[in-house]
Amino acid sequence: MTGPITTRSTTKSLPPGADVPSISGEAGMPGYAPYEWRGIGAGPLAAELRIAVMRTSRRLRAEAASEEISPGQYSVLAAVMGGAQTVGQLAAAEQIQAPSMTRIVNALTAAEFVSRQENPLDKRQVLVKITDSGSTALLRARSKRTAWLAQRVAALTAQERQTLHEAALILQEMSA
């Protein structure tokens, strides 16, 4: 495939005869090749980004892991930091079943990281609200994650940091 590739600020043309790889294949598999600027195919780049994002996400979760809160509890605390939610809303947001969310909320309640209050709109439901100690635990876990990542970013060159900044902006746009 040849023709223009439009990025956020420029349009680049692929050289005549340049081949844009198909979506099939990942690292070490047919259809995948390490990239040099020849026109990176959307499929292989998507696979490479998915792997990098998943590994980074997994590592960030591991860095913040503690006996204080689990990754699942972290997600719930982050969700209710923005405002009280029902167990059903939390379960839907985390894509888990309500009984599993109830177990997470029960553990957070026992640790006094969240409280339950009656839903003023529906007396049959309970709203889960973060407590001050829950906010502190969440911020402590976030700080650990940020510190780990900041240490890695500090080791990059100025050009790599600029590239990473631009990539972060693009990823934020893509996930909006």
C-alpha cells in the first residue's frame, strides 16, 4: 500500500512499492518484522503497542502491590474516588460479577477504606464511598507507581522523553 499517512501534525508519504504489513503475526511469528521507517502497518504496530502497554500495566500493578490493598481493591478505590457508586456500577465498570465485587467491597469496608450508605434515589441499593483512610491508601499506591515509572523515565535521554511524551498524548487521544 502506498500513499499518505496522516499523523497528528504531518502527512508523510510511503515510498512507491512500500508494503504495509497485515495484522497477522506478532514478535517471532510470520508477518512481523522489527520496524524501520518503511511505513509501519497498523496491525503489527497495534500488536507491539498492546504488548508494551500490557507489560507496563502489569509492572505498575506489581510495583504498587502491597499487603494494604490488592490490585482489584486499588481499582475500586480509584473508581469511588470520583464519587460514590453502587456495587452494580462498580462491578460493571470492572467487568466482574456483582458477588465478586461484593467480596472486594466487604474487604475494603473491613479495612475502613470505604463506607456504605443508603442510596437516596433507591433505598434498596447501597452506595460505596471512599473514606479518608481509603484515599490515603490509594494515594500511597499511586505514589509508588509514579515513583517507579519516574525512575525509569529519568534514565531516558531528552529525545526519548520527548518521544514518550508525544506517544502518551496520542495514547490518551486514542483511549478517549
